[in-house]
Amino acid sequence: MALSPQAFERFCQRLLREAGFEQVEVTGRSGDGGIDGVGLFLINGLLSRRVLFQCKRYGSGHVVGSSAVRDFRGAMMGRTESAIIVTTSTFSPEARREAGRDGVPAIELLDMERIVDLCRNFQLGLKAVQTFVLDRAFFQQFD
């Protein structure tokens, strides 16, 4: 949450690049219909898919609702069949249902938990720390 909205968009750009996207661009334009960026995802090195993304930097008390998913789907219609919403918060159950609703393009949802998992997998912005705990039972053998 310490990142500005623009910095969070750039972080999402980097995260998508690490995940295998190419030509990831942050649009950063007003009037873009809620589209914060676009990237190209290569599938098996043969096919590519244009993916739009939206970034929602919300506090932990704010939940992304189904209306945000519907609005983003409306913005993506006619531009692509693939989209991702990334949030520092979480998604409501209704938003999750709406994202995968039959008959319309699905939208992938990345909440903070998935962001942390991806950062861990890609070793992006996180450093592994090894800790030690004293094993008193080990030392008791020397008494």
C-alpha cells in the first residue's frame, strides 16, 4: 500500500513480465475505460494472446465487488478475450462468480494472496530468511 497507484501499475507490469508476458505496457491514460495495461501472453511458443489488465490498489478493508468485474468486462469487450484484475485487497464471492460466469469472457482475479505467492515463486521483491530456534532437548543430553 506504500506504492502510489502509478507505482502499483508498474509493479503489476513487472509481475506479468516475470509470469511470461511480453510487450507489457501500462497505458496510464484517462478515459481508457479502466484498462491500466496490456500485455502479450505466449502459449507454448506458438500462439499469443492479448491480455488487458486492471490494477486496484485498495486497503485491506475494501473488497472488489462484482460491479467492478462487470465494468472491466465491458471495457475489454471488442478489444480482447482475456483480462486480469489485480488487487492489493480481495474479491467478494459475487465478484469471483462474475469473473467466471458462463457465456462471457472469463476474467482472471489476482488478490493479495496470489500476488504474494507469485512474488515468492519468482523471487520478486522478497528475500528468503532462514531462522533458527534453540532445541533445548539437544543440549539436555550433555547434562
